[in-house]
Amino acid sequence: MKVILTKEVIGTGVPGEVVEVSDGFARNYLFPRNLAAEASTQNLKTNERRKEKYKNQEAAKQAAAEETKAKLEAATIVIKVDVGEEGKLYGSVTTKEIAEEIFAKLGLEIDKRKILLNKTIKEAGDIAVPVKLHKEVEAILKIQVAPKHVRPIEPA
């Protein structure tokens, strides 16, 4: 029996895909759980329209991500932090702080989980940080960690 998957079924396919499955699997598992619809001519036409709409939405999201990438790569984000005498930070710079600084400086709302820090930032200086904006678009953000003021090390 041919069915159109409405949700991902591991080992069978992804949403929108037309697959051939056994009658029992379709009737007893896929249809009751709303994981698939019968591949009638009407459902196939609806599926094609849904695929076209999804493709257009993805193209629009990718174009928006490319635009955001251009803005991010053109800017340098300066983060002021407290630093000890040797240039070491008290604590570290987090993705949340980077996202807040991007919003404050550029007005772009970037999810902190999309900022990909390879290692923690514990020293002042310039760092290039990748930002995953879309599954096919990744920007390299220039961050400058600058000392707010130097605190002397207190004797123990």
C-alpha cells in the first residue's frame, strides 16, 4: 500500500515522502497514530502543494539568514569584562552574554544555542566565533574581549 508520511517514521521515511508499506503496518500502526495518510490522488496533490509551500518557506528563511550573516560578519562585537593583572578574566564570557551584546549593538536577536563556542573564553583578546543561522548558513562573528578595568590580585 502506498502512503504519504505526515511525520517522520524511523526506518520508513520523512514527512511528505510517498512510501510503499504493508497493508497491516499502514492500518494498524501508521493510520491510528496519524503518521501517514493514504496516497490517493487528492492527498498526492495536497502533498505536492505542501512540499512547494515548505520549499518556499525554507528559501525565505535561508535568504533571511544570509542577510543576518552579512550584518554579523561586518560587525565586531566588543565585550567589556573585569580582568586580573595577567589579563585573565574573572569567570568567562558565555554565549548568553554574546547574544545579549549582539542584540544591544546590532538589534539582531540570535539564540544563544546557535553561537558555537569551541572552548570557553577566559582571556582578553580577539576571537572568531561561528554562529549557525540556518542549516546551510554559518557566520563567523568577530568578538573583541576588552578589559573593563584591571583589578589587582589580593594577597591571600
